[in-house]
Amino acid sequence: MCSCTGRLNRFVQPNLLLALYSKPSYGYELIERISNFYDITPDSAVVYRQLRKLEEEGYVKSEWQVGDIGPAKKYYELTPSGVKLLHNWVTDLEKQKKFLENFLNTYRNCFPDKSN
């Protein structure tokens, strides 16, 4: 079997940036929001590692917030540099999309009986 679906972890960063663009959020909520887009839940360790990396590089900033119930949560917010990084991701993804479409078209031409 192909483990291709495991490659979602490589796609976590642009998903985090897009989710944070819509509103500041904390880690678990971000995981849930990203999971709503896919049939696969991203690895929480990967999500938190990416959030730390994005913060270290200045693409997100964080702040601890205490709620009425439960422990304090670290909320992340996109910075202007993070918005630029999101735009760069989209530019790159558009190029990758063209590559993938070409690959799939070539595959379908080679295996017409396998096309859905």
C-alpha cells in the first residue's frame, strides 16, 4: 500500500498560516480546523513543532491567555511576515498544482482503464 497520505505533514505549514489568517487560535483548535479540511488529522507533534518554528522565524506571534475553564492556552497570531509567507506558499502550490495535473494527465493517458 502507498503511504502517500502521510505526506500531509509536509502541508501543515501553509494550512497553519491560512487558519491563523482567519483568526488567532491555539494548537488543539488549529489541529481540529485543519482536520476539517481533510480526512486525516495532522500529527500534533508536527503542528506544535511548526508553530514553534514559525514563531522563531517571526511569521507568527503568541500570547498565553487564561480562560474561565481549564489551563491557560497559547494563542498564535499571524504577523505581516506570515501573510507574505502564506502568499509565497500559494504561488509555489500553484506551480505544484500544474505539475500534478500534468502528471495525472500523463498517467491517465497511459492507464485509461484506471481513470476514475
